[in-house]
Amino acid sequence: MEPAAGPAEGGCGPAGSASAGRQQPGDQGGWAGGAGGSWMAAHPTLTEMMSLDISDSTQIYAAFVVYLDLLEGRNWHEVKYVGVAELELVCLHAREREQDSLQVMVPVPVHTLLSHERMREIMKKASIPQDDPDTPLSVTLAIVESDSTVVYYKMTDGFVIPDPPDDTEDTDNKQWRKKRKLLK
């Protein structure tokens, strides 16, 4: 039997609520650092995300936290959310700079268990096909902690050869200096 992805024991998100957007007025608990939760619950983007066909409210809330981080914290462009009902995920499509190609962000709460099979399924169904057929599929996992910390982890389908250094002469000099220093 294949392990399913989903929140582990304890889960993420506002304590005692069935939905991230349904905190009681004046509720000091929750994911967003206490008192800030009430403005978040009323945020139009969170409300729209909650109307998607995704049943896991912690995943929706994680997507909203990543949405805010990309848009407000990192100043990314064209940050849009997309519900992927068959994966039960809200994915984000965004550009780091205006001229860059779209990147796919897959927000997941930190307690979500992901099997290798589940990550492969996410890669196939959530990634955007590239213009160049030699470009491997890629998505970025945005792992969200309960204090709204986000860690980004880029996944690609297959091996990606790193770009060569900009100036090989500098690289050679650095290596020579290291060797010379070790010999002394």
C-alpha cells in the first residue's frame, strides 16, 4: 500500500478550526502569529483560495502564506494560484523577474508526509511544460512551518547539469591559491 500524502499527527494551521479562514474574531492562536490572523482570514485572496475544490484547509493556508511571501516579501511578479483538484493542492505560478519564465510553487505544510511516488505525481501533474523539449520538468516545493517560515526546495525530473563558472580563469586561480596555501 502506497503511503498517502497528508498532514501528519497534529497537522498545521490554526488550532481547533476546520478551516484556516474560519478563525473566531479576537482569536489569538493560529498559524499567522496570533493577532494577525483576523486580517488574514478576511483577505480576499485567501477567501478565493478557500472556494477552490481543495478539502485540506492547512494546504490552502500554506498556499496563502507562500503567496504572501512571494508577492510581498520577495517582490515576485504575476503570482497566481491554481487549484489542482486531482492532487488536492493549490499551486502557485509566478515569475521571479518580469522577463523570467513561469515557475511552479507547490506549498506544503511542514508536517505533510510526501512519498517518492507522491512527489513524482506532483511533478507530472503540477509542472508547466517548457518550450524547449530538453528542459526537464521542475517544481519548487514551498515547505511552510507553523510560524510562517517558508523553505523553498527546487525539484527537477532527472539530472540537471550545473552551468559552468562565469570565468574559468578566476576558478583556476582560486584553486591554485588553495593548493598553495595547503602546501605552506
